[in-house]
Amino acid sequence: MSSSTAALPEILRGEGLPNFEAVTPGAVSAHIPQLIQELDAELTGLEQQLGSALESGTPLSWSAVMDPLQRLGERLRWSWGVVSHLNGVCNSPELREAHAAQQAAVVQFGNRAGQSQVIYKALEQLQQQGGALDAAQQRILSAELRDMQLRGVGLSGSEQEAFNSASQELAELSTRFGNQVLDATNGWTLKLIERDQVDGLPTSLLDQLAQAARQAGDSEATAEAGPWLLGLDMPRYAPFLKYSRRRDLREQVYRAHVSRASGQAGSELNNWPLIERILTLRGEQAKRLGYANWAEVSLAAKMADSEAAVEALLEELRAAAYPAAQQELEALAACASRHGAAEADDLQPWDVSFWAEKLRQESFELDSEALRPYFPLPQVLEGLFALCSRLFGITIEAVDGEAPVWHSDVRYFRILEGAQAGSGAGTPLAAFYLDPYSRPGSKRGGAWMDECLVRSRRPDGTAVLPVAYLICNQSPPVGDTPSLMTFEEVETLFHEFGHGLQHMLTTVERPQAAGINGVEWDAVELPSQFMENWCYDRATLMGMARHWQNGEALPEAEYRKLLAARTFMGGSATLRQVHFALVDLKLHSQWQPGSGQSPEALRRQIAESTTVLAPIDEDAFLCSFGHIFAGGYAAGYYSYKWAEVLSADAFSAFEEVGLENEERIRDTGRRFRDTVLSLGGSLDPKQVFEAFRGRQPSSEALIRHSGLVAV
């Protein structure tokens, strides 16, 4: 740490690993305004310098324009990034308030930098130099110019004022949307006190529900005798729907879940007005920028270059998935009928998980709860790290205690090149934090990877190594039992680690194109979805699946069942994603305020051809669709499927050389590392894919992996 940063308040240090405990709500309120003021003054100084150079016709260099801009941006990203990170993993009313109070100023500064005419002209002049810049610099410049256009650099006067005020309002609405989903999720609980109310629930879930009851004040609660506290967070909600034999309770919790934050049952938490406002503002912003709608704005910076290209892929998948999903629903009804269940003739959405699990157990004799003991987190991590060593030639080791953390659950790991496991020798490449467990109330749901530090060079030439945040929400340990993961949780961990690998194994030293930076949004899921495929690879899975108590390997028969069950309900799963993606796309391209059709009515119209079980009346899924209303996926949810085409095709390169052929797997893994994981945003994703695969992508592998070919 340089002496100049040592004396600064932690939140303003702008480099190195944050000391999270020092980033308090008070520090946010006291120091973020100071930071914005300093950055503002620096930006003014830079504009004056560049303005003089432009006027006098002095040729501009990369180091005169891009480097100071990047340093400005990095100081804001570092400080505000820590605040936003803590808001996601240690949410408290005080932090939330401090974050909300400063958000407008942060957005305002971003707008000011993004709309600077002087900087825009300087970038244009730099771009005209052509030959003096390498391919990565050219691509960074093109992206920066495009992003400035999308941030309104071409606007002036009242148009620009309206644009800026709308950007600020959109940032506030998005934070409010996410907070209301979190509050609605946390605000609903159901206390179960009778033994028959937990009929069918596995021990792991009873443990969790009793632990939740103890945390809520029932200090004597036990898994055996209760009481048990049910909630809407995924680690409690999803298994309850899957295993509860009480159809009435499944219905009750399902209705509560799908109506979250929709103002039903007299709740003040109502995201409907926010949805209409967000969509209206985005539509207005698009028109100010000269686009027909927000979908066009979104696609301007994506690998898919048109709405037609996205719709063509979604229709290809819908056509393959719809008949399969219909057959799957019929199979569930037949299963319910064999069991003499009343719902056989009237299957409802709250029955699907339950009968799907029953049918899965019957078809493959696969009980996902019975598999949990084979997937304790420490062992899964060993398996994941061994795979990374095998494919990419890296060593990953725990260095807990070497970095400050934000919660006692959080672990810290380092990635080394050319080290023997446990030796600590070798060249450090990167590091990451892992925050694995669900903490309802203070940590938002879902799983994600975020940047803590980005690969770059300091002004003195020394390297800044990348550091990632990896966040999951799996079942926490209970007593002496470690976190025993469902197979889905194992897949989620591999998925997020794929994002982490692209961030951490980048060789690009220009931070604007290092790791995931500068990678088109619909290509950024390639490494994450690619990693999920390895959960089904025999060597990987059998290497990590051992019973946590006696060390016995997962029986071969169970592995075969997992493999067979991989495409079980594949039609429904694909159709669900197509539904979300199409709803998102049409809301941002077709829906208009004052059209007489609500966003929900448009969604239900789309549901007619993208669902085989119509949404129930209370279904207000849009009110908790955080990806598009509180995250970065607006008119971009299709990216999951777009990138899945890339990732399935990439994995098929390994299948083609033979998954048992160790030497060729290693070679292919190194090639994947040297292209997809290394090049980041320095090249067009089509070129990166072609460098790895030798050709452009095809959807054949995805349709095959999804089990949709036969239908």
C-alpha cells in the first residue's frame, strides 16, 4: 500500500483488498460525497488538459486520455463497489439507507463523465490514429465511444437534463425494486407445529426449518419435535414444494411466493407501479438516444446484433421444447394417477415439483436428498479445484486469515501457476473470496460473481492481480454436520466459479478489457455454463462425491441415474427460460404506456405459447423478476440461452476428443484457457469462439444436451 493511501479513510483507499469492517454506514455517508467531489475536480482538470490539446492540434496518446480516465473510474468502482457488495451480503436498514442516499450522486457523476463532449472528441481523435493502437485498444475505444453515445453524450440542453434525471430515477427504482423483493421474501413465514404439517420433508430440511425457528425465538425448536419455520427463501421454499405431502400447504407457500412484492393481501410492498415506471422511463430513454425501444439499446452492445436473431434462437428452442414439456406434464399427471392422488386430473403449479420428484425417483430411483451426504462443501471444493488443475494447469489453495472478510462464513483462496498442491510455491495469479451460505434477512438470494480487484498495472509498472467475490446461497452447516449440498447447488457453485475463472485467468492487462470487462453480455455466461457440464463428467463427479461420514464413494448406480436424469423435465426447463426471455424482450420492445395493456397482460399473452400450465391469477412473477428490473439483464435475459449455445458447443469439443483421453483433454483445456478465459473483452466474442473451436457456434449440442432431439 502506498504511503499516500495509508492515511485515507478505508472507503477511499481505492486499491488493495478492502477492510470490510471499516466500511460502515457512517463512513459511506461521510466519505462518498468527498470522493465524488474529488473525482469531479479531477475530471474537470482532465477536460481542461484535453481541451487545450484538441484546440492546439496536439496529437493525443493513450496514456494522456485512457489511463487517467481509467484511474478515475477505478477509484469510484473500488469505493462504491465495496458499498454495493456489502449491501448485497450484509444488508441492514442503516447500510441500505446510506447506500440509497449516495446513489444519486454516483449516478450523476457517471452521467457527467459519460457525457463529456471534450472526452468524446479526444476518444474520436485517438481512434483516428488507427495504426498506433493494437487490436485490444481499438476495441476498447469503439466500446467506450458506443457506451458514451448510449449514456447520452450526443444530447444537449433540456434533452440531456431529462435523460440524466431519468437515469437517476431508474437507478433508485431498481434499488427499491430489489429491496422490496428482499423485504417481501423475508416478511412471510409460516410456523408449522403439527407433525403432519411436515409430512414427507427430509431431515436436512427439518434441520433448517428448526434452525430458522430457533433464530426467530423458539429456542427449544428441534428437527424431530418442531416447531418448524417455513420461509420464501430458496433453501427452504424449493425443497418444501418438492417434498411436502401436504398439498394445501404447498399451495399456500406457492401462492405466497409467486405473489411476492405485488401488493396482494394488503401488503405495502408493491412493485407493479415500479415496473410500469421503469419500462416507461427505459422507452423514453431509448427514443432520446435515437432508438425505437429499449431492446434496440440493449442489443447495440451485445453479440446478438438484432431482435430477429434473438427471436429466431428462442423460437428454435421453443419449438423443440414445447411438445416435450407437454409430454412431461402428461407423465406427471399419470404418476399422480398411479398414486391415486386427487390432483391427477387437475395438476396445479404447486404440484409440479412434488410429482416431478416422485417421477424422478421412480424413473431413475434417484432421491436427490439421499445424495446430499455425498456432497459436503469441502469435498466439492476439492473436486472443483482438482478439475481446474486438470484442465487449466492451476493450483488453488485456501489462505484463510490472509485477507479481511465481511462474515465469519467467508473463506479466502489463492490461485497459483506451476505450484504443487499444498507447497505454496508457484506464481500467484489471482485470489477469490467464497461466501457460500444463505443468510435470510441480510443477504440477498441467488448466486453471483463480482469483481473485487481487476487485473491491471499500477503507474509504477507493478501488477494488480485479479480478486473475485463468489457468492452462493446454499444450506448452511447445522451443528457438526457440514453444508451438505444438493446436486443443483453443486452445479450453481461450478457455474459461478466459471465466471470467476474468466475474471481471474485473464492475461489482458488493460482493465477495460480484462476478464469479464468488455465481454458482450450474451457471451459472458459461456465459461459459467461451460463449467456446469463438468458436474456430469465421470472423473470429476466420482472424484468429489464421497459420503461425508464414512468416505464411501457415490455408488456407480447413482452416478448412472444422475446421468440419465440430466435431461429429465428438460422440455419444461427450456420452455421456462424461453418464457422469461421472450417476456423480457417483448416488454422492452412492444409494451407501451397507455396502450391499454398492462405488462402482466402482455406476459400472459406470451404465456399462451410458452407455458404448458397457465400462470394462476395471483401469479405476479414480474414483481420479483429482479434480473430485469433490479439487475443488468433488461432486454438481455435471452443471454442465458444464447451463451448456452456457446457453452454446449464448447464442451462438445472435449466430448469429441474423448472425456477419458487425459492428454487431449489437457490440451483442449489449455486451449480453452488461452482463448475464452484469457482474452476477456480484448477481441470480438465470435473471434474468441472461433479461436477455440475453429468455427462459428451451432445450437446442435445444446438441443442434444437438453434431451430434446427425440421429441
